[in-house]
Amino acid sequence: MISSPQSQSTATAVDPSPSGAVKLHRGLGVGSIVFMVVAAAAPLAVVTASVPIIISVSGSIAAPQFFLFATIILGLFSVGFTSMSKYVPNAGAFYSYIQRGLGRHVGVGAAALALGSYGVMLVGLYAYLGVATTKLLTAVHIGAPWWTSAIGWVLIVGFLGYRDIELSSKVLGVLLVAETLAVVIVDIGIISHGGHGGLSPAPLSPSAFVTGAPSLGLMFAFFCFIGFEATAVFRNEAKDPDRTIPRATYIAVLFIGVFYAIAAWAVVQGLGIGNAVEVASREPESVVQSLAAMYVSPILTDVIQVLLVTSFFACVLSFHNVITRYQFTLAAKGLLPKAIAEVDDKHHTPSRSSLAFTAISLTAMVAVAVFGWDPITQTYMWFSGASTLGLIALMAMTSLAVIVFFHTKARGPSMWHAVIAPGLAFIGLTVILVLVIGNFALLVGSTTNAIVLGGIITATFALGLAVAERIRRAHPDRYQALAQDV
């Protein structure tokens, strides 16, 4: 349980009723929500860091196909996800959908797993952002430990998270446009020069897809989409939730998938069909910067280095906003202290929830520094791997919950929306989950780490089940209220 400071005069307590949702309403449109969830995917960071890794680990030039395949799976997931959002009018997302379809016990387990998964991901991202910022400062002869940079970003994010959500949306919109433009310029530069030896359709061929280890390529490509599912978390603040959330979800999935596929195709063309795997394996961290200098201008390399920091900042701000709204919903349900379910009368934000997770983030950064963990090879790798495992499991459970819900508790959507699309998504996500489990040691650095972190993820879900059982036995009225909308 998270403790909160004493109530301030500008905060209004809420109970498990729609009143808190009304206070949060800000009339956010499709664009504002898309900016926030696409920023969470960190497009520039993915293109510069993940695309070369995908080419390297798969041993294949088929990276564009891996992104397109992931887009199809997540597009199918979105069909059921958005269809059910009209029947679950609260911002609990994974928790709410799974609870409605698979029962209160599993729902509370999912709530614990979601909060833990998003939380550790954000801690890992702060560590990475701290390192990237310190490297940038070093380039201009300013020395600072990585953890001081990370703490500085925690405070900035905490300030923006406490304020009106529209301010975060505007900041994210500017940063997202800047980083997207940088990638587009690199793409255009490579394509206009004809790449390395002429443009080729080979990366899109079936033979390229089956070369090397496509399962690893698909697994890593799938990781790059984490965050798009957060559209439903902003339901309380959306202008017209039943229309805004589905549209934002589909736009986010399609934009992310097509953007990554085109960028991956351009990177392969820039490196050369016959050279891409070798170069990406040898120098993955500098591939895109080198291409920018070669095909556009050396100045763009410096610009990308700056925008890489802002890309990660946009990512952590987005996830902070997601977590604070998740905590708000769980607190209103009585699963976290009620003090967290308070809305600031001035900014119309879940202020206490934002303050609570800012405090947790600060504590985590200090702990990582005290323990002496490496911010990249340990903190970021361990935490991002663990969170990915948890979130993919939640997506698979959500797809199953959609099918069960529409089969047993609601009628209305077509067979495509209620069974076929979520069923195909469940199969695809289960396959990805099996791949993640089978390669978990690769993700987190060692077999020992895999056992420990996998055990923690499993224990988080089990803890949620235990909490649900305790509430059922000791507070049956509260247990029944878990199914009510907030």
C-alpha cells in the first residue's frame, strides 16, 4: 500500500463513484491522446536503438516485416479492446476488462501485475534517461553523475504530471513532432540517394522473413509497441470516450507500425542488403547516427543525440501519466489508499497519485545509486524485460477476457469484434508470450536474473489474487463493489 501526505485544500476526495471521473474530464481529443501514447513508444529511441538490435539478433534484413506482423497482431487486439471499452466506462483498462471477463480475483491480480509492470518499466527508463542526459552534458563539458540527471528528470516529470494534463499533451506533441521529423529526414536522405547500391524490395520478401531467427526479430519488434494500449487509461479525460478512445487506439497502432516499418526498411537500404546484418551487429548503438551523417549531414547526428534525450523524456512523462491514472482508478476501487483517489480542483488531475509515484520514482533512483547497479546493463535491462513479460501477459488475458465477456455477459458487437479478432489476437499474443518466456534470459542478461525476475512477476500477480481473496472474506461489500464502474 502507498501512503500519502495530508490532504491539501485544493484536493477533493472521491469515493468509488463516477464523481471522480467527472472531475478529471478535460475534453481531450484524439490528437492529444495519440500524442501521449505514441510518445510513450519513443519513436526516435526505437529507431536508433531497437531497429539495429532487431537486425542483429534476427540475423535478417526482414525488420520491416517484423514490425508489420506485430502491427497486425496488435490491430486485432485493438478490435476487441476498443469494442469492450464502450461497456466498461472507467479508466482501469487491463484491470477493468480482465475483471469483467475473467472475474474479480483475476482482475485484482491483473491490477497488481499492471501497476508493477508499468512501475518497473518507468524506473528503468529513468535510469536510461539519466545516462543519456549525462552523456549529452559531457559533450558540452558539464560533468554530472547519471543519477543526478535522472533525479532532475523525475522532478520535472513530477511537476508536469501534477499540472493540467493538457500541458503534458502540448509538451509531448512538440517533442513527438521533432523526433518524428528527424527520423523522416534520415529516411528521405537514404531513399533519395538510392541507399547503399540501389533500393531493393528484398527486406519485404518471404525468403528474408524465414532467414536467421525470425522469432527473435518478431519478439523485439513487438516490444517497441509497448505503451499504445494506454489510450483507455485516459478515458475519464477524453472528450467523447466511446469515439475518442477507439480512434486514438487504431491511429496509434497504425502510426507506430507503419512508421517503424518504413524506418527499418530505410536503415537496411542505407546499410546495404548484404552489409546490414554485419554492420548492425558490430555497431548497433551508432548505426542510425552514422547513416544521418552519411546521407544527410553530420549536424543531424548532433541533433539526433539531443532529440534522443527528449524522446526518452517524452516516454517517461507519458508512462508517469499512465501510472498515476491507473493508481487513481485502483484507489477509487479501494485497492489502494483512498487518499490517492483525489482530484486537484485547479488542474483537474489525480494530484495525489502523481505525487505518490513521483516519491516512489525518487526513492527508486536513490536506491539504484546506493546499490551501485549499472543503470543500463542492470537497471534498464532487468526492469524493462520484467515489465515486458508482465504487459504481454496482460494483453493476452485481456483478449481472452473480451471473448468471455461478450459470450457470457453482453451482446451487441459483431462476431468479428467479439470473437474472431480477439481470438486471433489471443493466439498471436500467446505465441509472443511463449517466445518471451523462452528467451527471457536473453532479455534480462542471465538465467539467474530470469528466474528471479520471472518469479517476482508471478508473485505480483499471485499477491493480487491473495488481496482479492482477503477482501472477499473480510469485506464482502467491497468485493462486490469491485465490479462497479468508477
